[in-house]
Amino acid sequence: MTDLFAGRYRLGDVVATDRTGVFHAAEDVRLQRSVTVKLIAPTRSGDTAAVDQFVREARVLGGSSEEGLVQVYDVDVRPPTPYLVTEPLRGQTLDRTLVISSALPFETAYRWITTLAEALCAAHRLGFVHAAVRPSAIFVDGDRVKLLGFGSARATGSRSSGEAEAPADVVPYVAPELLESGTIDPRIDVYALGAVAYRLLAGQPPELGGKREPPSHYTPALPAGVDVFIARALASDPQKRIQSMTQFLAGWEQLGERSLAPELPSAVPIGTLLGGSYEVRGRLGRGSFGTVLLANDSHLDRQVAIKLLHDLDEKVQAKFVAEARAMAAIDHPNVIRVYSLGDHEGVPY
């Protein structure tokens, strides 16, 4: 057992790195499950500021259950090697994915940017700005994306020392005001996520300075409104930029609702009866894969939430059904109880 880290984790290959540490695929031998273990960078193990960043990262990730945030299982900041234990990460960072890919289909980019915007909204509500959103900080795990790098997050209102030495491949994702000393605020993340969206849709990062070609110059089939939205997100002047991640998410979802409406059944009329017993009363929210509806179970006279899947891809539907069945088999207070599984006009719920 001497080869176990912290007495219980068998470390495997490195799956990602960020400014504060290294992510290892690992096995928790005590609970017999796959995990990811993030170790603080060896050169920073005795650095108090680096340990504080680890604690900050755990707070952000542990303070929300958004799909785009990595779920934290454990954290220990005691010397000699502080570490985080999270859900398993299988895949690679977005920058590696994009090496072999040009522009992505709008449907895929829409889902991923929605997930990332929701994650950033959660961080901003906790008072933190990521300040380093870029492809190397985004992990692609199958059809999911996770935002890494929260060890570099900064408190809203704190001062930036500038990013003048940022690598050339990172600069397109850095807000102009962050290249100089200035106050950290959420609009930095708005700019960076807008730049990521540009890269996904145009097949290349946004050009710096001068006249920037819109994404549709490289991908003509993009939905109407995308160019204008991306331009607002990438405004050099923070005052002319989309002013919050909440506004970014709302505008992005409107784009998706208009352009993907034939494929995404997001607007189920109030009063619709699903499955013969669930009367729709309203909409609770919307994520990258489905709309969550408020409904009344007329048979048992109780309120329920119904998640109606957006994506009509067969693999996504099969995964949705498999997860629902797995959740229905688990009786635990931390797992949402599933009452039933059905479909509405061929769309699973």
C-alpha cells in the first residue's frame, strides 16, 4: 500500500494541468471508484498564496452543482502536498481537441458555451471571476465540457497586475483591460467566453486589433444574430461589452431558441399534458441538454419537475435514458429521485 497517495489514491496518468497544479487520473481504493486527484505544483507546495488558491478553487467548485463545474469529493491543504479529489475526468482539454478540428457545428458550440456560461454565472454569484477562460482551461469529456483553472480565480473588485507576458496563443482570450493593471470584474470572463465561442464557430481565434472579421466570414451558415452577439461580447471597451455573464447567458439562450427551435422543444405550452398525468404549469429553467418544466401530477396531486431533453441525437437520448434508470434505482438523499420516464412527441423526459 506504500504506492498509494494519502493512503488511498492510486495515481495514474496526467490528464490536465493549470497554473496551480496537475490533474491525475486516479483510483480511490477505499471506495473502489475512479476519481481525479489534483496535486499542487511541486514548485508551489510551500507557497502560502498557492495554498490559498487551492482553498479558493475548492470553495468555487464545492459551492455549486452546475454541470460545467467539476464535482469536488475531498480537499486537504496540509503540507507537504495539498490536493483536491474530484469526479473522474476522461478526455482532454479543448485546446488539444481543436488541434484536429476546425469550426464546430452550431448545435455543439451552443451546448458547450451554454454549459460554460452557467458555470461562470455560479462563480460570479460566489464573488469570483475566473480571469483565465481559454481552451486550455476547458476539459472535453465526451459530449460534456468542464471549466478548470479556478485556482487562478480572483475576487471581484481585486486589482490585476496585468497579463503582459501572456503566451501568444492565450492573448486572443484575454480582455484588453486585463493586459494592463486594472480592476477585476465579470466582464473579463464575458470577453474570454466570447472569444472561445468565436473560436468554436469560426475555426480560429479572434484577431487582435483593427477590423475583426465576424465568425460568419469563416462559417457562412451560422444563424442570424450570432455575429452581432459575438461582437458585443468582444467589445474592447468594457462599457460597450455585454455587462454580465447573466446577460451573456440570456442572450445566448435566445439565439439558440430562435435558431434551434425546430429541434429543441423548449416551449411546451402551459396546460400541456405529458404522459397522461403531468400537466405543465411553467418553466423552471433551461440547461445545455434540456428544459426543466414545473408540472402537476394529476394522479397523485403533487408538484414535480420534468426535464425534457433537447438533443435528438440517438446516443444522447440513450445516455439520458440510462442515467434516468440508474438514478431511479438509487434511494439516497443526495440523489434526485426519478418517478417516471417517458416521451413527449418522440422526445424523452
